Amino acid sequence: MTLAQDLENLEQMRNRGSLSETEFQQAKARLLQTPPATPLTKVTALNGLRRSASDQWIGGVCGGLSAFTGLDAWLWRLVFALMLILGGTGLVFYVLLWILVPMETPGATATLSSPR
């Protein structure tokens, strides 16, 4: 819903008597004060990708991908193993991610930037 639609709905609720004048003013002020959510771009979403310090077998790449995407780490390990067996690209991608993706800071909780 857009801000205009939200304000129109509040106005209708006030006219029907569902909201008192005070409640209407508070809800309107709350709507007008909240800044609109900025959509994540692909670049800012990828900035949340980190290698896992707690869920790692070799470099933490699969654990980091697990936290970032919401898929289990064993599934990412299986994907890399299959890619390794079926052409060797799994090793190349894993090493590149190991080098290019930074390690998460200790004590930091993983936050997802993409919807599950």
C-alpha cells in the first residue's frame, strides 16, 4: 500500500467511528514520520555475505552461504561436491569465495538481506 492509500483508509475508519480523533491524529503522525523503506539493491544485499566462523569445515564458505540464503550448510556442501565431481568448477568457486568473501566478525549475528 502507498502512503496515500494508508491515509485514505485512516480517514475512512475515522468517518465510520472506528477511530477517535486522537487515535486518528496519532496514527497519521506515525505514518508521516516513518521514512519509506529503501529497497535493497543487489550490491547492498551481497555486502551481507560473510564466511561463517562457527559453521565451517574448511573455510566457512558453505556456512556463510547457509546463513545468507537460508538453505542448510550440508546442501551447499553437496552442491560444491557435485560441481567438483561434474567438472571441477566446485573447487574453483569455493576457492574464489574463500578468498573474496570476508570472514564474519566474532560475536556478530547473521542477518538476512534477502527474503527466505
